Amino acid sequence: MPSPPYRGRFAPSPTGPLHAGSLFTAVASWLLARHARGHWLIRIEDVDHDRCVPGAAEHQLATLASLGLHSDGPVIRQSQRTPRYQQALDQLLAQGDAFYCGCSRAQLAATGGVHRHCVAPPRSDGHNAVRLHTAGSGVIGFDDQLQGPQRQDVSAEVGDVVLFRADGCWAYQLAVVVDDADQGMTDVVRGADLLDSTARQIWLQRCLGLPTPHYLHLPLLTDAQGRKLSKSEAALPVDARHGPELLRWIWHLLGQAEGALDGADTAPQRLALAAQWFDPGRLPQTLLPAPTMPDFPKDRPTP
């Protein structure tokens, strides 16, 4: 059977304006999809309603569009996919792969927050989490396309994974696995902060009978203290007026050939050149802390 055409995605959480770290992932994932002559989709991961900011998703999409980054298909939002997540959860419960759990974080403190068995009965008021059994997962290995071979004993290192939170929110692990399968994702490109989540997602895919995509985890942009740039106080929102400079900066961080973007003045023009000259073999596994941002005017307003 021939391999399915490449399908990748960028999946931001609308917790505020787009930051440089998120744009770095967006551009890299777009370039990898274009290099493979595949499709690149945008998905809004807004299941955590407590962290989502009204209007942030629209602002992020507008910023991406101004730089020439457009989804090759409809933009889906996780907040609109509750029936599909419930269907997957019902399947896991019916198979005996998931269970209701009334344990609090404080009650799991003795095991470092790792759930191996319930230390409290399910709550009578129905405010329970639903967890995935990991006792039979064993050691899960996969070859990350940038970071190399990975192995994790999910049961010992992670414990039983939350699929539905006691506060009524769908957990990231369930939503992302279901969405990637439903959208036919063949390749997942994301930041290395999610590398640790991959083995548990593979286990969940196996329990649901879903295919496992290829994974590529990009190095994180961090500040001088080693914090993820998007969470750093020093991280400023992406200002689309400086799109060409930002794209040249990201191109440099991606280890690509210097001068390849010369001769293009607008962000979409530079993006087109980037797609033409991009070489995945030059992608770096790591980045030095606090990469130097372009020297923008100091009085630029926050979008």
C-alpha cells in the first residue's frame, strides 16, 4: 500500500496573541508540509476554557494570514467537538480501558502526582475525572524524526492518564489524539516540550484502534532563564508589521542557508522563497537559550 499524502498541522491554544515561539513552530511545520508537497491545517485547541482569551483565536489567525500562513482546509475548534470526544471516551469505558477516578492532586502527592491506583472512591456528586489505564502499556518506543529514538515506560513514569477532568474539561491528551486521527494527520510537528506526552498518546491511539503518525519535535525557544519563550515575561506578541524580519530570524534559527530569502521584501514573498529553499536536513536538535530577536523599533505598540 502506498503511504498516504503528507498532512501536518499547527495547533495553537488561544490564550493570548501569537508569540515568537508559536510562530517558530507554525513556520517550521508549514515548511515541512510544503517540502513534502502535502497539506497544512490549522486547529484551535481551546478545550481549556479557563485559559482561553476571547478573541485570541481570531487574532492569531489574522496574524498568521498576514504572514502568508493559511490553512489548507477548514479551521476546526476543539470546543465544538464534544460529541466526538464523548464517543471516544465511551468506547474506552466500554472496553475497560478507562475508569472514573475521584482522587485529588493532594491525595496523589505521596506518589509524586502519578496515579497507579485509586486512593479515594469516585465522588458521589459526579465530579470525577476519567483516566486511561496504563498498566498494560509497557515500554513504548518511537523514532522522533528530529530528536531520535525515544522510550518511555508509561505506567511507571506517567501513571494513569487523565482523559476528562473533574472540572468538566476534556483533557489535552484525548482531544489531540482524536483530532489528529479524524483529520488524517500523517505527521505531527510541535515543540519539544510535548515530547514527553508522545508515548502516552501512542498508547491511547492503540487503545482506540487509531493510527500513529510520524512525530517531529522542534527545539524550544527559551529566554535566559530557560523558560519557554511564549511563557516568558520578555516574550512580546508577534507584530505582523515586522513579518519579513521575523521570518528571516526564524529561517536562521531553523539552520537554513543564509541569503536564501534575499530579494523578497514582504512576508508572503519571503515565505514563498523559504518553501523553495528549505532543507529539513539542516534542522537543529537544540537551540541556545535567549536567541537574539530582530532589532525592532522600541516604541512599537502591542497588537
